[in-house]
Amino acid sequence: MTEPDGAASTRHNKGRSRYERDTEHGLAIAVYRQQGDQLIFTHTEVPSESEGKGIGSQLVRDALDDARRRGFRIVPACSFVADFVRRHPEYESPGDQDA
């Protein structure tokens, strides 16, 4: 989750069950709850001054990539994450299309 140009990157804050990304206006977060082999994404927040710049999408992409690398099934309970997965079906977990 490192940026090639050394810019702010997404980090996993396991203690707070969330992914974080610094913005010029504060912290963007993607909160999850772990349940067995699932990471249930429950809330995403980007400082209002930073909205519309793709920060939320990059945060969610990094979080979902990391969750997959760690072997978790992704469950989008947050509308932002659900919309992201709908736009990027490669992030759907196996069996989601049948649900």
C-alpha cells in the first residue's frame, strides 16, 4: 500500500479495525468488522474538503486488495464500498453473484 512517489499511502490500523489514509484535510477511513474469514466493511469516511478527488476510491481499493492478500472474503455493508464493488466486479467474492 505504498505510493511510488512517496506520497501518502493507505495503512492498516488493525487495533482500530480500519484502513486509514492521510489527506490534506484530515484522515480518510474505511472501517471493518472481522467475522471468521470475512472482513465486513461497515463505514467509509473522507473529510468533506477532500471529497470528489478519488481518495475514497483509492482507500477502498487498497483496503480490498490488502484484505484479499490476507485471504479474507469481502463483505460490503457500507454503501460506498458496495458501489465501488459494483463498479469493479473483480472485487466481488466468489458466490456473491448468486446471493
